[in-house]
Amino acid sequence: MPIDPGPALLSDWSFISAYGIYMLAALLAAVEYALGRYPIRRSAPVPQLVAPGAAATAQNTENGHPGFRGRTLPDRCGRLAVSLTVLGAVLHFASVVLRGLAASRVPWGNMYEYISMVGLAAVVGWLYMLRRHPVRNAAVFVLLPIAMLLFVAGNLLYTQAAPVQPSLRSYWIVVHVAAAIMASGVFLVSGIASGLHLLSTRHAELSAPADGHAGAEAPAPVRRSRLPSPELLDRLAYRTGVFGFVTMTFAIITGAVWAEAAWGRYWGWDPKETAAFVSWVCYAAYLHARATSGWRKRRAAWVNIVGLAAVLFNLFFINLVVSGLHSYAGLD
């Protein structure tokens, strides 16, 4: 089937625009993180003789809502970063749809398209987390890895829109690969959340006030991390990890069914299958460790990060270096 160059060109422009917008959003998020005020933690509340309205305004300012005094520069940068992320997601989605229209197939038939879809899934997952939880000040740590992933896809793995390989012309590509894409994108967000959990926990330990203060003198105020609380980051990593694990399990099962239809066997320990199984075991271990009372959350977070490393190893090394039945990178 011939390729329509019009939608293909628009898809490329939309992808480049989305990448540029993500980078700008990451820059603004970095400004918010760098210039934002540290929350102050004291051992006891300090009484203040202020009017009730002024107290409410001050409380709103500390919680990130400036009230009637106007928004600060970091707050404006953070809000603009979120708006740009939404705009980038819209353009990113448009590039995916146009790519599919140009090739008259699902838009995940090679490595460039697959990584683009993984990035889009990660962005959508991050925006959903922003909608539900106060994690905006960690946006730079999520947007930068996504932008780097898209940079690799657009500059090193890009291929022209073309019909899908004959071995991939099956309805299972819609189900199996879509599930793998969603799992990979969600695991990216989950792994970043676990990494931030470790940083936030470390900072909380270093900033904890020393015990044994003598006399009535109150301890000095302690600065807390600009990152969200370790408890919130751990909870988000776990919830996204559960979703990714269930989706990945579905992807492995549907992949086995597809393999039986295409190659006459459900499982053959192909490098791609083996790497996927190792990743699945890592996330099963993470969920088990996270739910086990004997394990500390820090050790479970490290298991989650190992799982993300396994996913990235499967995504790049297995697809680009190792030859096997799943060699569908489309770079030849």
C-alpha cells in the first residue's frame, strides 16, 4: 500500500514540535525546582498575632496557593510547564495518529514508533499523577528522561513511514504491543518515582533534627527537600508499578498466544522473551517486597529501579544488538 507523504510529513513536524515543547516544559520545571522556597519544619508551631484573614493568606502561600498577593515566579514557571506538557502531549498524540494514517496501519511497527508511543504513555501517566497528587515540583525529573528518550528515537532510530513487516501483519500487534507500550511507559514513571523516593528519604534523614536538645531552647528550623514527601513518592511508585505489572503480564500472555499462532509454540526462550520474563520477575519481586512488612521501603525501591533497568535493557540492547525472532527494529 503506498505511503501518503502529507500525513507522514505532518507527523514528523508534530513529533519535533512535541519534543521541543517537552524540553521547554522541563526547563521551566527546573526553574520552579531551583527557585522554589524550601518548606520549613519546626519542632513546634510558633504563635503569631495576625488577623485570621492574613493567617489564611500566609497558609495558602506556603501550600503553593498565593492567594491575593499574586503568584511567584517559580509558581508561574511550574504552572506554565504543566500547560506546555499538555500541549506537547496533544502534538505528540497528533504525530502518532498522523503516522498511522500515513502508513495505513497501527503506528508502532518499528523502534522509532514504539519509543515514541512509550514516551507518550509516560507523559499521559505523569499528567494523570499531576491531576491527582501534588507532585508538580518533581516534574523536571520526569520530563527530562522522557525528552531524552524521544531525542534518541527521533535522531538515532528514525525511519520513514512504511508498511509493516509481513510477520507483524496480525491483529495481535494491536493487543500485544499496545499492552507492552503501556507497561513500559508506566514503568518509566514508577522507576523515576522510586529514585526520587530514595533521594527524598536521604534528604529527610540528613535534615532530621538531632536528639537530646538540652534546656528549653527550641531547635533551629530544618529545611526539607523540595521533592514531594518520601511516603507520597513511595505510594505513587507502588500504584503505578501495580498497573504496569498487570499490563505487562497481559502483554506476555498475549505474546505467547501470538507466538503459538506464528511459530507453533507458546514459549521458546528467544532473547526478547527471556528479557521480558526477567523484567516480569523483577517487578513481581518489587511488588512482593513492597507488600512484605519485613522489607524496608528503601530496599523495595531499589528493586523497582532494577526492574526499570531491565525494561530499558530489553528495549534497547535486545532490540538493537541481539538477533532473534523478535528483531523488528526496522533500522535495516
